[in-house]
Amino acid sequence: MQDLHQWGERPLALAHLRVFEAAGRRLSFTAAGEELALSQSAVSRHVAEIERQIGQPLFLRRTRALELTAAGADLLAAVQQALGRIDECVARLRLPDARYRIDISTFASFASMWLVPRLAAFQALHPEADIRLSASDRYVDLDREGFTLALRACDRRHPPPGAIHLFDETVAPMCSPQFARRARLAGQPLRGPADLAHHVLLDMQHDRPLPAMVDSWDRWFRRIGHAPVRPRGRLIFDMIDQMHQAAVAGQGMALGRRPFSDALVAAGKLVVPFGEPVPTGYAYYALLAERAAGEPTALAFVAWVQAQVAASSIS
């Protein structure tokens, strides 16, 4: 980073930036003055000093309105982000026992089947951190809604800018050990795709299926180059955890998804009777809010998730 002082320039005073932020947010020198207990003329002087140092106007001063210029809008976005991080840090320093909170947004199924069972391990490593988990299929605006990070599945061909890759999702035929044993005793052993015709298939219902994604039995058959079979029946779910629990209960054959199924397979509740894992086309990513990009505890959480992924041999 260049040293501004070597060019005879001084950083803008924080007091000027506080006033500019209020004026830019309220689009009114009078309202900004009321908020900061300053006169309208004092607000105007602070803004004029910033404009003088920058060398270009930040506001268009209309007769009865105030409007940000392009330069003003750029500076306001940067100032709001910087002041937010400063205020957050100061708030923690003022309270000796203050704790850092990680606000996480992720899918409900990923939360219940993969993340929640592991969270105690992270808190044992980082007792200074509190965690708030919001489990929803709704995509959130991290900075606007106050989240630290999101853990999301996306089309692996088009990941969001700045996304940190965690693992690719795969699918494989799965069932309970009891289901596999009953099938064998009935003379209908599970040795390959054609054998699925004798059994109930547990499937997923998608409102907006993505092209070329392996998210159903029919697409799985096409991906492995096998003609789809006509099963004995189908049970269709709209939640991944429901489908996996139905498989654990012995209600049929599921196209189990990793990472959701990893703990169930490790515990012996589900088995993979045949077939290799097939990539679905989705991948999981961590997305950090801009204000959390330099926070050590937030970065430690992402690193911990990556370590958990490596330990589970998902990637």
C-alpha cells in the first residue's frame, strides 16, 4: 500500500467521514445535523472539506433535494463498510467479556444432517465464539441482513464471485442394511441398476430442476448410461433429510446424497449396495460477508469446515 504522506496527502479525518456518512444516508444536511447534534452549516462545512481534499463534488445540491454523485456513492459505500467494522471492533473492546458471534445462513437439510452434529467441535476449539444458525432455502443478502457467512450449494460451473469451494456433491444408491437383507432373502438381491425394478424408489421433487444436474433417479440412470427401470413404486419427497430418514426406516432405495448421507453411512444406518458415487453437478461453497472478510474467527470457521470436509473424505 502506498504511503499517502510521501505525496503530501493526508487521510480524511474520521469526523468528516462520520458527517459525510450521515448526510449520504439521509440525503439531507439538516437531517444529518439533527442526528449528529450539529448545525446544517457545520455539516455543509465538513462535506465541503472532503470535497476540497478529494477534488470533486460528492453531492448534487438541488433546490429542495440532495443527490449523491457517482463519486459520492462510491465513497459512501466504502465509508459505511469501514465505519461498520470500526464500530463493531470498538463495541467488543469496550466489553472485556464480549464475544464474537458468527451468524450463518445455510440450507435446512445441510444444517440438520451435516453441520449441527459437528458444531460442538468448533465451539470446543473456539470458546470465544457464539453461533447463530439460520436454516432456510432462501438466499440472503449477507451484509444487508447482518450475516457473517453462508454455506450454500450452487451450480459448480457458475460459483458466486469470491466463493470458497468446500466440496462437490455426489449421489449413490443407498438403503438400510435391513432392506438389503430382506431383498436378498426374497431372491431380489441388489447387485446392479436393473435390480431396482423390484423395489420402491425414494425420490426428490424439485420445483425448478436445473438442466444436466443429477438430482433424480431418472437422471441418474441416464448419467450412468442405463435405461430407466419401472420400479415397484415411488415415494417422492421435497426435503433431503426426509428422504434419507425414509431410507433408514427401510421404506425403499434412496439416491443418497453426500455429504448428507455421510454420518448415516458411517453409523451403519445406510449402505451402498452397488455403484460408484456420481457427481450431481452441484458444489458447496462458503460465502463471507464483506464486513467479515478480515475477521479471524470467521476465517477460522471456514478453515474448520474445510478441515471437516477433508476428514470426511468428501472432496
